[in-house]
Amino acid sequence: MPVDSAVQLVPALLDLPFREGYVRSIIVVSLYVSVLAVTLSTLVSVPVAVLLGFADFPGKRFVKSVINTGMGFPSVVVGLVVLFAVSNQGPLGSLNLIFTKEAMIMSQFVLATPPITAISLAAITGVDDGVRDAARVLGGTRLDVALVVLKEARYGIATAILAGFGRAISEVGSVLIVGGNITSADGISKTRTLTTAIQLEARQGQYQTAMVLGAVLVALVLTVNAVVVRFGDRGVQS
Amino acid sequence: MSIHRRRFVAALGAGAVASTAGCTQLGIGGSDDQAAVAGETLTLTTTTSTYDTGLLDEIHTDFEEMYGVTVDAVAQGTGAALESARNGDSDVVMVHARGLEDEFLRNGYGVNRRDLMFNDFVIVGPESDPAGIQGMDSATEALTAIADAGATFVSRGDNSGTHTKELNLWEAAGTEPGGDWYQETGTGMGEALNVANQQGAYTLSDRGTFISQRSEVDLTILVQGPIEDGPEILANPYGIMVVNPGVHENANYDLGMAYIGWITSPGVQSSISEYQVNGEQLFFPEAVSEDPDFQQYVPEGWSSDGSDA
């Protein structure tokens, strides 16, 4: 049965009712927004996770539960909050960010940061205490110890980044609200991503084309995962 | 290709204008052969029905080339489209719910309203027609029959123009919809048609969306709108307004007015009437008329002597 539907998808792929460059442009927008958002999230999340993993301070448990709660934020709510921020009437209104990729990056940043932080933190605290002790005994500074632990935790951190990427590229609620799902009249995406394109096709009852775009999205996520895992393996050899 | 090249040239033109801005200051014409608005972006919030039928993509290329600008069309549904404009997040709104448009005008958010085009609503349902409404020439009687029969009716439930029309129809019919048979989906027209199709239910649809989706669903038109001699109450007029620059000073008023001027021009109005899906005309232009029509500029029923309610 899966083989049958896969075979049926092939002619559909060849005969998509889209103009030239359309699918390509929505893939580019999806990747641009999600990769940038996840990169920014990682730059914030990993240092925060290291801090939480090494330092003890009052309110640490509270910070942890805030982060864990953040993993469950509905993307639509995040979209609404970002909309209020970037809307003309909002605090960032003068920057004219509404219906732009930058606004989409903002909302995906908010969505991706909690899972990346939480999973990185789990990976860091999961590193065997012996590794820390050994690094300390060998005369490492606090920074050295942190770097050693980070190296040990790299698989977990890669998983964290992939989880964040997965959340970012597959969410539809917030990018639809703050991005507006816009293409130009010649069918080149401005703020339309794969997910919002799927939503648009589904809205019109074009379930078959929606499925094809869904397959493209899965293939894309699979490729990104493969690339990241490959990088991780290379890291082991060096 | 030619489109891209033209855009590139337009961008060059805009760059030239910017680089000489010190000399020309706020010269009205900009450079000799390039409009002063070149390179700007017009944000148009509109309904799913104008967007999903493909009409806007079809006609917008012409406007973009003429002015060297980009039109960002955001398909939101009437309620959301007006809300975006109210927040100053769009420059022009193209919607289809006169009551909501009038409220928008009265609150000072919109100016220069024009009647743009119309089509009509139709009541669609399964061929088996359990409530027996086929061929009725009153939409309200048809709805009453559906309610009396307790036949499933799918409502958009999303504050869209179609939803607003549906609620007005129930009110006119003197029936309060509710109960198991009345289902609010909170989705776009296309999805609502699909839900109705799955459940063998009735729904109210704009003719354009129904035509563009007819091949996908087993629903049929049971009560026609005024285009096919149905009741006038099912008329579906689209209006267009620019956001009031007095309220939102960073709204792109110049370009918005250029857009309204362009889309209500005889040439574009005839492009709208020539636009077809599955061999059928979807929209009927009404901006160009020999006779004056003052009501299009003001809230319905407004008059300067204060007799307005």
C-alpha cells in the first residue's frame, strides 16, 4: 500500500500545478528562516545550558521549569505575541517587521530556544562526573572543564539542535500569523514556507498537492538530519 | 525572465533616485522615467476567496510592472484583513462584508472606499438534498427548511465575509442556528466545502470558490445566487479601501491610492471580467459605471443631512 501511494505520487510530482521556481522558492524561504532561527537559538541556548549545568544559584529550578514549560508553548500563541510586538502599534512597530522573514525568524527563535536549551542541559548534566573530575585533576581551568564536557555532550547537543530545527521548520501557526504566507504575483515566495504552503493547499481542498509538499518537507528534514549526523561522526574522528 | 529583468531595472532606478536624493530633494517625479514609488511594497490584506481563486496573482503582475513595485497579498478572511489594517499593518483592504467595512470607515480607519466587483453566494449541499431545498427561490426559506429538517449545515465560523453573510441570512430567516446539525469549522471556504462534502452537509459558499473546487467535491448548487437569477440577498459585493494616513501615518497611502486607481480602471476591470476558472467567470466588475454611485464612498445609508442612524 505505501508503495502504491508512492508510485502515485511520482506523476503528481511531475505534474504539479505550480509555476516554475515556486516550490524551490518556498524551500529556500523555509530553510532560510528555520536555519537562521535555530542558529540564533543555539548561540543563546548552549551557553545558557552550560551555565545552568555548571553553576548553582537560587532560582535555578524555577529557570529550569520555565524552560521546560517553553517547550510546550503553542506556536499560535507565540505567533500572536510576536505579532503584537512587531505590529505597527507594537513596541517594534517602527521597524516594519510585520509580514517579513525577520518576524518569522523571531517567532521561530522563541519556539526553538526552549527545546534546544532543555535537551542541551540534559546532555551536559548527563556527562559522567568522572570526565569533569579528570579534567580538573589534570589542572584544567573552569573553561577547560566546560569545553571537555561540551565535547563529551556533543551528540546530545546535536540532537538538541535537530529537535529545535524540527520544531522550527514544521510549525505552521506562528509563521502564518507573522509572515502572512506571501508570494509575489509571479509565484516566487516571500514569506511562504513549506508548512504554510501545505496549509494553503489543504484550505483549498487540494489534498494531493498538499501531500506532495508534505513529502518534500519530510525529505528536507531527513536531509538536514543526515548532514548533522555526518558532521557529528566526523567530529569523532578528528 | 523578463519579469526579473524588469524588476532589476526598477531596483536600479530606485537606487538612482536614492543616490541623487540630495539633489532633487523630494522631487515629485523622481527620475525621468521611473515612478517615485518604485521599489516600494504595497501590503494588501484580503479575503481567501479573492486569493485562492488565483485572481490576484493573475492581475497583479501588471500593476507591479507598471509602477516597479511589489504587492504583498495576505489572504486572511474579511475580519482578520480589517483587523490587520486597523493595526496599521496593511495599506489596502479588499473585503466582502459591507457591514464590517462600514464600521471600519466610521471608526476612521479607512478612506476612499470603492465598489470593486461582485459575484454571489450559493447554498450548496449533497444531491440527495435531505431538506428538500433544491430550486427554492428564497435563501431564508431554504435555511429554515434545513434547520427544520435538522440536516447538517457547515458554518465557516471564522468572522469572514461569508460567515457574516451566513449569520445575516439566519437572522433574516428568524432562525437561531444551533444544535448538533449546526457545525462551525473555523476554516477557510475550501476546507469548509471539504467538511461539508465529507459529511453530506449543506453550506453557504461564494460562487468563485465553489467553482474552482467543484471537481473535487460531490456537492451541488441547490439555491442559486443573483447571478443565476437567485434572490438578491445572496449578492456578494467586494469593496476596496485604503488605510487612513491620518490614523496610521506610515501606511503607504500614495501607493495604496495608485492601486485603487489601477484596479478600478476600465482596463483592469475588464481583466477581472475575463478571468476564468474551469471555463467560468468568477468575478463581475462594478467599479466602472456611467451613472454616479455616491453610496460606494460612504457607509451604507449615510447622508450629509444627518438622517444617518
